[in-house]
Amino acid sequence: MAVTDGFRTADMDTMALYDDKVLLLRERYEDWPAYFAGYVALVLESWRIGRRMVYGSIHWNGLPSDCEPLVTVGLLDDSHRVPESVWLSWYGAAVTRRQSGRERQQRYRTGSSFSDRVPRP
């Protein structure tokens, strides 16, 4: 499967289960694991595609079709997407790292380095 705009690997916080919004989800909803799985599926699909996907656009058996609990606790915005500020802090940073890596590789391939651009006394 080719990935052009998105990533094959997503950055996920290992403390996600302890995020205030997830703790609120756990406290308010008995079936929170299904909703959390739906949230993670949406995040992963968004990373794969390279843009914020709408929760209703994912259709996997076993996941809740309703995402209101995720909206209520703030994990999703009113458009049923990961909030833009959160998306940009995760995905935007990854895109920046990817671009920096490409630039470093290009400099390496062409034999250019920072020291080549610094005037010598």
C-alpha cells in the first residue's frame, strides 16, 4: 500500500490512557474501551491518509457508530474530527521532521553540509 501524503507510522503518546479527556471518558462511560478504540482508529486512519478524517467515515465492525461521547469529553471537535490544534501539534511536527530529514539526505547526497556554507577566516 503506497502512502503519499500520510505516514505508515503514527506518533502516539504512551500516556494517552491518562490524558484528562480519556480519564473523563473512562469515568462517564461504561463502554469507554470501545469509544477509545474508535478514537485510536480515527487517529491512525487520519495519519495514514494525511488529513483529519471524520469519525463517521471509518466503518470497522465492533466500533461504535456514535461518537458523541468523544465529542462530549473533547477528544473530537463538533465536526467529529481530531481538534485541529491537536492534529497540528502531532501531525504537523511529524511533517516538519520528515521534510528536515529529506533536506538532510539531499545535502548528504550532494556532499553539501553546514560547514560548507560557513565562511572560513
